[in-house]
Amino acid sequence: MDLAHRDRSTFLSLVSMLHRRGVDVVEAQLHAVTDHHAGFTATFLATPSHATTVVASLRNLVDVLDAELSSAAPAASAG
């Protein structure tokens, strides 16, 4: 996801949105793209429809310039 600002408040807004949507966040990372822009990557567990709703909610945040969803199939359990 591309962000308009690179600061702690933007990161906290994103994490807060994920929390409000009730997803199980496995990993979240804010990384610099330029001096003023940032990228945010989060790995979370959700059903496909729930994940789509979460990404739509993130796109509606003021500082979010772009957001996309990619999914991975759950790992097959051994046994």
C-alpha cells in the first residue's frame, strides 16, 4: 500500500483499522519509499470476503494513496 506520509500516526491509523476490522495480523511493516512517502505491508488472516472489506476500508483512509490485496492459499496441514 502506498501512503502520503511517513510517520507514526499514519502507521497507527493503519494498525487501528486492521484491529477494528478484527483481522489476525501476522506481520505489519512500514517502510520508506521517499522522504515523504511510505509503503505499508501487512500479512493477516481473513476469509476472502473479509479481506476485501478490510482493503476497501484501508483505501478510504486519508493518507492511503493506493492499496491492493494479494492472497495465499492456506498451507496444507501435515498428517
